[in-house]
Amino acid sequence: DAEAEFDTYALELNLDIDQLHADMELEDIIAKVRNDQRGGNASGVRG
């Protein structure tokens, strides 16, 4: 489960889990991640 993995990383970095979850639902953040993913795919990045 990706969310649990991100939570583990966030805890290791002493981040605010509730803020992380809120930020991950922001439309502008989602759009940026999708755009970065498309760019990576277009560049041949895999994995």
C-alpha cells in the first residue's frame, strides 16, 4: 500500500502526517505529480 509506505517515510522524516495527507489531496499537487509522471514517461523513465 503506497499510502502506508509514504506514512513510514514521513514519520522517519518527522513530518506532520495529517498535513501530508491534506497536501496529497490538493488538486494543484495532484496535477503537478501527473504532469511530472507524463514527462518521465515521455523521456523513457521506467519503474
